[in-house]
Amino acid sequence: MAHYLKRGATATELKAADSRVREQVEAILADIEARGHLAIQDLSKKFDNWEREDFRLSAHEIEACLGQLSKRDLEDIRFAQTQVRNFAIKQREAIRDIEVETLPGIVLGHKNIPVNSVGCYVPGGKYPLLASAHMSVITAKVAGVPRVITCAPPFKGKPAAAIVAAQHLAGADEIYCLGGIQAVGAMALGTRSIAPVDMLVGPGNAFVAEAKRQLYGRVGIDLFAGPTETLVIADDSVDAEMCATDLLGQAEHGPDSPAILLTNSERLGRETIAAIEHLLTILPTAEIARRSWADHGQVIVCDSYEEMVTEADRIASEHVQVMTIDPDFFLANMTNYGALFLGPRTNVAYGDKVIGTNHTLPTGKAARYTGGLWVGKFLKTCTYQRVLTDQASTMIGEYCSRLCMLEGFAGHAEQANVRVRRYGGRNIPYGKAAE
């Protein structure tokens, strides 16, 4: 039976924090809807100490940001974007329009139609997370979205040069230096200077995730992508240093980022806790990682691989790093995860930054019902129908008439009956089912 060597915050504590976030976001979105651009300006000044009349970056400002990066920096960005683009292209090629004659004269089909406009949020308050630009903008463009706009907060009082470069090289049509709830609200609701979008995508902190949740319905969203989560599944085939490094490598995202070790070795669990304490004395981002580990870190010991799978599916983590003798056992049996990283040679940072899979992934147990961001998220699969012959319309109409009357929908039945009369020469009394 699974038992804990270390627990994180309780469900009651997390629920209370969620309630506070929800109330703040609701008030801010209401302000944006009421005051538009003026609210955006006030919120940007309040939260980011960033004041502008127009938050869209000019071509000159974009070129200036590119000029701040070295040749190697730009080459590295292009390399990462090539990997993301190549995988996205393969995903798009796997999505096909179809048309099939299901019965004689009855043709059914579907088309995969890109949404018309997408707003991509790129986090950058604590760190300039340029990788999020690759993941959202490139994937949307490969899907065929005509208008892709981006928002990222200022970094140290100015546009983050690396983020701006990544947004531009990825193909963003409009680039705005605007962060947080105000950015998400502006893209979804629109202002006098930002035309609203049809869909919001991209990760963010708890406030950004909650803003997307509250705006869902007015616009589409990719998924509920809140604070980063990582789950390391390990056995004695790896050591504590590897486990500790992979846990803290994600805990540094923010003070509310869960990092969990799931193991069948109590010795490895205890040694990992000790290794984490050591690494926190030398990790440059230890101030954030320590808070995250203290409040949200967990170590769970199980008796078997099967129990580890059960616990992993219960946790439904965003990232799952599997370092066991048989990682394919978890690939074959796990069902709830955002992305799997199989074996010690790979890790979550590869997926986050460069390997090519998308790093915008479900958090908060959303992996129980959705995968991460991919080309298909930007496509609407829309069906159509065509009836080619009088005989086919008559045949399907007779079935439809009877089924509609079985439900009591006389008007629906008449839609079928009028065609049975015209194309089949049948004499069906008005308001009756076809015999």
C-alpha cells in the first residue's frame, strides 16, 4: 500500500487559495470589459510597472530586440523552432478530411477548418519563457490559423528580447508587451487597439489559468494550463541525484509548482529528500524551488509497478519522468498524464525547450480528460451531408419520419415527410409518420 515520506499542502489549503484567485480574476475581467483600454493601462502599471499608450511592438522595436541577441542565441531559437515545426507538420499530416458514401446516395464527410484568430500567452514575469512562443505560434501557423497574436509581460522593465525574437521568428502577426490577466482579458474581450481573438492558448500562473477558465465559452481555450507539475517515477535503476535534479528542475518554475517522487524504493525516497536539501544549497533558483518543494513536494512509496501506475493515474500530472528498469510498462499502462519522458536519457527540460513535442500541457488533473496543445486544438472538425438521389432521400426520410414522431417532434417529422412526398411520391398525411 502506498505511503508518504513527505506530503505537500492539504486539499483544504489549496481550495482556499483557489477561491482567492477566482475572486480577484473575476473582478479584473469585469473591469477590463467595462473600461477596455484604460483598464489595461491601469492594470499594466499596477502589476508590471509598465506604461504605454499602445502595447503592440513596432517593427523597429522587434528588430531592436533581435539585435540584442547573439548569432548563437538566434541559431538556438531557430533550431528549437525547427524541431517544434517538424513535429507539428507530422501531426497535421495525420489529420485528414474525409468523405464517404455510407449508403447508396448518402454522402457524409468532415473538414478540418482552422480557427480564424488565436491569442497566444507567453509567460515571462519571473523568467523569459521564449519556448512558449514556439509551442503556441508555430503550432497555430502549421494548423493554418490566419491571425496569430502574442502577449508577453515586460521583463525587468522592457520587452524581453528573447521572447520577442521567438515570437517574431515563429511567425506572430501582432506582438504585444502585456502580461497577466490583463493580457488574457485584452485578447479575449478586445480593446480599442486589440481586436478580439477566437481562441486563447498558452501556459501561465494560477491567475492566467483562472482568467482563461472564466473566459471559456466567450472564446475557446487550449486547456487549463496552470502552474507547472512534475512527477518522477523511479526505481533503484537510478540514483537520488538524478531524481532530485529532475524534481527541482521543475520546482523552480514557481512557488506553487508540485514536484512529486513516486517510487517502489523507500531508500531511494529518503536519499532523494536528502539530495534535494543539498542541491537547494547550491541551486541559483533555490529561493523559489525551496518554497515549491516545502509546500507542494511529495515523496510516495509504493509496493509494485502496478501500484505506481494506479497512483500516477490518480495524480494525473502534467509531466511524468519515468526512470525505471522497464519504462515501457508505464507507457503501456498509464492513462492520465500530459507528457511522458521515458528513460533517464530524456527529461522534462528537453520537452519544455527543444525536443519538438509541445510543452503546453494539462495541469490540475485535467490530464484525466485532455491531452496537451497540438495542431488539432486549432482545428474545428466540421461535418457535412449530401443526399444524391431521390431514392436515397425517400429511404432515409422514412426512417427519420418515424423516429421523429417516436420522440414527439412533429415538425421534425414534416422535414422528412415533405421530401418523401416530393421525391418518393408517397401520400403521407400532415403530422403523421411515414408507414
